[in-house]
Amino acid sequence: MDARGLTATERVPASRKLQADDAREILENSANLIVAKGKKLTKFDVGDSVADDAVAAMLGPTGNMRAPTLRVGSTVIVGFNEEVFTEFFDG
């Protein structure tokens, strides 16, 4: 984020483990979710209800939210993918 001149409005330390309830709360005011796992991208339209599969996609194998997790407008981005970051932050 620093390389792109972005500033976080909130940072959560790694010692605070965010789980499914936190993921659901993040998605409540969002319209879209993009989850990056390596080169694979999964996109969800969140809409009025938060689907269990969208919440599950945000979590790692330990049940904690994956990092980084960013909110850009009404879109939540979970995980790192260079193309997604370029689209949202450089494009």
C-alpha cells in the first residue's frame, strides 16, 4: 500500500484474530467481494444478504480472516492479486 501512496484508515494488528462474525460485519455494508487466492479470483455480489460461501471465502484454514483485507468504496478485496490492485489503485 505504501508503494502506491495509499493510507489505511484502520489497521488491525495480527494479534487480533478476525473471524466469521467479523467478516460478515465487514460485508454488511458492501456490494461486492473479490477474493484472491494466488492467481485465482472469486467474485461475489453481496447485495442485501451475506452468503455463507462469501464469508467462508474470506477465511483461511485456521478460521481467521485472510490478509490483506481492504474496503475500496463498496468493494471488499481479500488476499493479494497484482491485477486487482492495479485495477483499483492505479487504473
